[in-house]
Amino acid sequence: MAVQTEGWAADGTRVPAPAWIEASLKLKEGRDPLGLQTTTQDRLMPVLLPGILELTRRARYFSFHAFLLAEYRDRHLAADGNALSAFIKRREWEFGLAVLRCPRGCGSSPVGARRLSGLARGPGPYERGESVASAFGGYGLYYRSPMAEFGIVARAGTLLGGRPIPIDVLHDTDRARRPASAFKSAVEHTAYYQRVMWTTDDLPADVIDEYAHAACLCRLRELPEERAAVHAALFCTDAPTVEARSPGADENSALQGVGDGPEAIGEVFAEAGVRQRCLSVGHYLSLLDADPSVVASETAYRDGLWSPPVPRGDAHAVVAGQWAALIAKDVWQEALCSVWVEFCRAGLIRTGELGRGLTWDEVRGVAAGLATGQPDLHPTSSTTAVAAQLAAGTLAVPDADGILVDVATAPLDDLRRLTSQLDTASSGLVVLLELVRRMEGRAGDGWQKAAAIRSGWQPSIADVTAALRTHLAGSPTVADTLWWLVSRFVIPVHERIAYSKLPERTFRFRWEDGLLHFYDHGVERFPLAAVRNAPLASLTWDLDCGVRPTTIDVRQR
């Protein structure tokens, strides 16, 4: 039977042309094509610095958001998540205007700064708005999870009397209430708090400026009671006998009748997490004491973590080892990224020449050709001979400006940046071999446990090191070692990750009908995950125990 697809049907009715639906595959580059960022983001950082996110950068936001939750409860506003979200975002908008109009010109940049900066420069009155187009604004993005982990906030859905609470609330503990009451004490005399905060009228400039004088992020250092309250929120625990109760359970009609007595609510925050946070921040301050430039220089920060001052005790030695393992993992990532970039680039060139995908032997040939980059190691040279040159201190590599870098004596972060700049597989191999050499003799509980942390996609740096040593025992050539890296840590890992992301199509290559096909979807380097140097700098400054972060970006985005 013939199928009529367009035109007129036999009965005289018009048959429309087919309307095609949206393509099922969405082409995207993918941000972590080898699954190395996730080792840092999801596995290492929650262990090393629990509760502090990369954009959790200003300490006074903890007391500000606690204040908002307390005000919402005290004024018996609707126990509805959408209503609470709107309330927070509107108050963040007004707070952001005040911060940008700080009479001291402190330069602090609040949540929503990009939208507010032009408006704040005007004479006023200022229109109302919401901080960011995300649920619960900056609180939801940067501070909600930390405050829950600190034991300050019980999130919506927490069980109370066997039923989930509908909105976020403060725990009914002194440690949770103090930041809120301290912020309120600082601003309750202002016209903004007494009147304007609760209206929908435009915001007069003089009201915002008065609010700015009391509420700006920079003022926390001068308010010892509020600063102590925030410090306790981050670095203390509640007494074991204190029972966290639902604040306002008898005040807010939507929370009534869910329990007959005091009952613990909220996420359980471990005392071990508080201890780890204290140790990691203390370790950062020890680096700062030894070299104040760590506050502004990521290179100094990373070098300090790899080669820290003499530990001040056993616990300090443990945490120092943990952070050193993080740095080793990042050097491994940069080295493998150089292999990845050149392999993808060379694969695209070769498939273009042949007009088809590559056989297994041709792929191995592409990997062997990566040896002739900068530096030129030659495919048939011995990998163990290269390692011996590093041990003897006789291997130098020209950087992007042609200046020779003595690999054996250069700071480790200089080597990380060297392979990133050269973008060659051979430089990645050299840096990896030097990293393994420098890891010899590293020991201690902190180092061993952190070095053993892996992701769901890639092995730990400890496993990589052990596998490389086993590989070198077989006296491989440089071509053999590059193929070992590509066939073990690049091709199979990227294919598994890309398949897991479908219908987002992020393949740079994949096997089809026995051939490896390459796709020009972007072969640039993938970045390192953030390692919390900016939050540590700004939070310790706000809490009056660090150095002013004058040259780093502490903006909320």
C-alpha cells in the first residue's frame, strides 16, 4: 500500500508535510572528558575541607542567611519553599545593592553583582528585584549545603515527628541562633530593617546607604560578637546534651502537629568534619605564616601544599599529607591532559589524511608519534633511561619561551604549568616520571589515605604510580609508555564517560565497526578543579585570622 506523505489524500483532505522533531543527540564538548576533575570535586575536597564550597567565600553571608531564616520564621511567613525562595532572593538583591554602595569602597562583590553593578552606580531610588535566577538564590547555590553540614540549618524534607518539614529552618541551638541575632543587632536600627525591608516600594538611596554602613560584608572584622558567632558556626559543635529542635514548630501553623515533644531534626553533621575543617584551615594559616604570597598566588599556594613547613604536631602532619596528595593528583591530571590533547589532535589529522577511522595498529602508531613533541624523546628511546636522566638531574626541557627548565630542581607547580603550556604528550610523560620520582619516600596516614582516593572513572594517584612502576620494570620504549597511557587512561575512560552522558554527545573519539573515529568537538585542555585557595583566603580574612586577599578574585558569580 502506498503511503501518502504530503499533498492531497484520496478523500480530498490535505495531508501536511512531516514536521521533524528536535534532534535527539545534543552536541556538547563536555567539561571532564577523562573523569579527573571529579576526583577532586566529589572525592578529595569533601574529605579535605568539608562544608566549604569553591564559591562559599564571604563569612558574613552565614550570619546574613541565618538572619533571613530567623526573620522568615519569626514573622510567621508561609511555610512554602517557593515563598521562602522568593523572600531570600529579594533580600539578597537589596543586600547586594548595599554591599556595592559600601561607604568605605571596600570592593566586595555580592551575590548577583553582575546584575546589580550598573544599578548600584545610579542615584536611586532603586527598583526591586531578585538576586539570581536559581532556587533560593545565592543561599541555595553557595551557603545552604555548608550551613546544613555545619549543623546550623535543617533543610526542607528533614523528618520531624515522622513527617518532613516543608522549608529550611534554623536548628534551635545557641550556635545556630547566635549568627542570626548578631546580624540583626547590627542592622535593626536601620530604616531598611524597620520599614523598607517589608515594603514593595522602590529603595531610596539613603536607606540603602545606611544599610550598607551596618551590613556590608567588610564590616564583620569589626563586629567581635558576630564574628565569634560565625566562627563557632564553622568550627565548633553543639554540646552533646543539646537537642536540636524545630524552631518555631509551635509558631508556624504549617509546622504544627508534627510531633509531641522535642525531636532532633536536620542533617547529622559529624564531629570528624568539624575537626577536619579546623585542621585544614589551620594548615592553610601555617602556609600563610611561612609565605604570605599564598593568599594571592595559586602557584605559591600549590607549592606550599606540596612542600609545607615542618608540621606542628601529629594531627598537622596528617592534614599536610592529605593536601600534598591532592597536589600530586593535579600534577598527574595536567600530565595526562597533555597526552590527551596531542592524541586527539594527531588522531584528527591522521583520520583526515586517510578519510576514515583508524585501525588498532594505526591508533598505536599515532600514540608512538606523540614522542616527537617538545621535548623530542624519540619513540624507540628507553623510558627508564629518561627516568634515569631525571634522577641524575641531567634533563632540561625548553619552556614556551625557549628557556630551559631543569626538571629535577624546578618547583613541582612550575612543572605542572610547563606541560600545560607546552601541551605535548612528551612533556606530560616527563612531568609524570618526575612526579613519581618525587613521590618516593612520601608516607604517613594522611598522605596514604588521600593518595588512595579514586573516582568512578580513574584510579587513584597511588594506583597510577604503582602501575607505572610495574610498567617500567618491563623496560619499555617511550612509544610503549605513551601507548600504555593512551590505551589505559585515555581511550577506554573517555568512551565510558561519553556513553554515560548520552543523549548529550561529548565524544572526541569512539570505536565504530572496528575503527576509532575522531570528532572535532574541541580538543582543548580541560581545567583543574578548584582547590579552595580563594575561599580560604577570603574566609580567614573575614574572620580576622588571615591576610587581606587584595589581588585575588573573591566575587560571587
